[in-house]
Amino acid sequence: MSKQMRDLWAEGLGQLRHEPTEMRVRIRHDGHELVDTARALLVWEPRRVVPSYAVPATELHATLKPSDAPVMPVPDGILHPGIPFAAHSCPGEVMDVDGLPGAGFRPADTDLAEYVVLDFRAFDEWYEEDERLVGHPREPYHRVAARQSSRTVRVERDGQVLAESSRPTLVFETSLPTRFYLPREDFVIDLVESDRVTTCAYKGRATYYGSDSLLWSYLEPLKEARELAGLVSFYDDVLDVYVDGKLRDRPRGPVAESLRQEFGLSS
């Protein structure tokens, strides 16, 4: 992404944004359906990189009341998906939803006056149409493109070769650094599962390897990322990656820095 594009993207992130979706959105919690609406909105609070869903308050089958939940400080910079919903970057009223503290938020915006923004993680199940969501609501302009390649990719750490492959799959994901996924047979180290597990809204559940969890794999990816099943990727924020013999630069920019903060990485 060019500096001009990064600046334009960052400028847009600084605003409260929202847009409608024609998808039917449903929420279930404790065995009860709380929402079934075709009038949901996707809402991005300022500096948030992923949206939340807002639903009409009249279509939320739950008790809403102003919350006494403590106000969470809002960090500087881009707010990555690991920053809790409770860190609100625009004025508004925090709400309890059926006793779930701070699970709702009503931004002080006249366009959203009839809506309540909901914390994805506070509720058991979310559906777009009949497909269950994982991680967070999907960004409609986010694209994940996986491309097979014959480039030679070598991964090293402190001079030790971890993997080398001439059959990588390159993943180009909107606003994110390019990632390289290699067949596990091309790793020369033991891939020992760690305790870490994360969920990507676009790719699915990631299993991590090694004591510092710098390698990961989607063993059963979502259908949109099925090409990645069983392949192993890695953080080139920390590891050295050579492509056709040339050392790649570390990922730079606000998104790369946000990812490093989210996953506790240091270069």
C-alpha cells in the first residue's frame, strides 16, 4: 500500500462510519433468539479496523438499560480486533443488554438514534443469513486472495533455517502484510502445537506452533480460505524471510504495528 493510500485509509478510520446491509442478521444467546432483522447496520467507531453490528432497538428482544460498567481507556493509534468493545472511541451511552454489562452502545449520532451497537463477543451465536459468523462481523470491503506460487521462500530465525519451499501459497489480504503459507513437509523443525488459538472472521480457527507461537495453521479453514487447509504460515514481523534469495523488509505502517501490539510481538 502506497503512503498516499495509507494516509487516505487512516483518514477514513478516524471517523464514525456506518452503512446498511441487506443480510438477515440473527443473534442467539442462552438458547434464545435476541435479534432477527433485515435492517442491521455495520458500524465502525473511529480508528476501529473491523466493524460491529448495530440493530434497531425495537427489534432487539432484550432489556436495555444504561450501564454502570467502568469506562475503559481508549489506546492511541489503530484499534485492532483485540481491543475490547468497551473501549469506545466516540461519544455515546453504554448499555447493559439483558444484564450483560456494557454489551450495547448507543453512539451520539442522529443517524444511529434508533440503533444499538452490540458487542460480538458478548453473545453466543451470530448469523448472516444461515451462516454462522466467527471472530467478528466481516468487513464488506475486505478481500483475502490466496495464490499458489513457484517462488522460493526460505524462513530463518537467528540464522537457523526453519523452512524452505518452492511451492508457497501467498495470501494477499486487504490492508494486511502479505503472508506466506508453506506445506508443513517443507519445515525442517518439529511443529509442536502451543496452547494458543485465535479466530479469523475470514479464514477460521488458527492453531499455533512453538513455545512463542510464531507459526500457525488453519487445519479446517472456512470455505473462503479452503486453499490454506493444513499449510503453515509465520510472523515475518520477527522471523527472516527470503524470497528468491532476497531478504524481505519487516512489515511497516500502522496496521503492521497494530498487529504487533495485538499479538505481543517485538521485532
